[in-house]
Amino acid sequence: MNTAFISLGSNIGDRFSYLQDAIEMLTSNKKINMVNYSSVYETDPVGYEDQDRFLNMVIQVDTELSPYELLETCLAAEQELGRKRLIKWGPRTIDLDILLYNQENIESEKLTVPHPRIQERAFVMIPLLEIKPDITLPAMDMPLRILAEEIPDKKGVQIWKRKNGEDAFALFES
């Protein structure tokens, strides 16, 4: 069994529904089991800034899939949910990125793990650290939380729906 962390982001339409739908699509695969999920954060766009704010979160899954099979599953979910790649870092119904896969370093034309910009993106680090506070990146001695203290754009990441506590939500409310 492999452990992977996947970031989810949406800034078009019913953003929360796209997050839920993507998780449902991923976990409908019998080889993917969701272990944990973060709160949902509303975040400022990064890169291409002339667009609406995002909802972002991170999920932890156990999977029998290889990293490339997991990538194909993520890309299929994006496509089914209407993802269009018109502008780099532009608006999207859903964005699914494999952040980590076990403690592996993978560099290929199709996939780079850990995600190449994980250390620069508060909208990824904050939800990841929420569900795995002691995580370190492969081939790094420094815990990710130390790197997160130095990142400049944390103020653009605000809690939108808490996983626990006040404003609690169930990921799949009935």
C-alpha cells in the first residue's frame, strides 16, 4: 500500500461541490482509500492573479495505484469535471496535484513528486501541515512546518470551512 497526498483547488462555479465531486470520483476507485482530509481554505490566486479566489484543501490517500496510475486517475477526474487548460495557472473547475507519493522522488516528463512548487505555496503547505504536522519532504532534513514559517503569502490563505471545531463540516453532508 502506498500513501499519497493530493491537493485540490477550484475557483469556478460551485467550488465546494467540485472539491466534493473530485474526492468522490477518486475514492470510487477501489484502489484508492481516503485516510484524512484538511479543512477547506479560501486562497488568493497565485501566478495569474486576474481571477476569482480559490477553495483549496489536501487529502491523504492510501492507494494500490502506481504514481502514474494515480496521476491518470486525477487527470481523468479533472477532465470529467470540465477542467480546461487555457491559461497557465488560470481559472479552473478543479485542479488535482499529487504532492507526495510515499517518500519517493519522481522526475519524469509526466510527473514530478514532490510537487515542484510545494515549498512556495502556502495554499498547499497550510492544509498539508494541518493533516500531517510533522511531515518532511523526501531528501530534506528540515520539517515542512519550518519552511512554512518563512513563506510570504500566508495571509492570502484563510479558513473557509473547518474540519473540526466551530463551523465544523462533514465532507459529505447528507
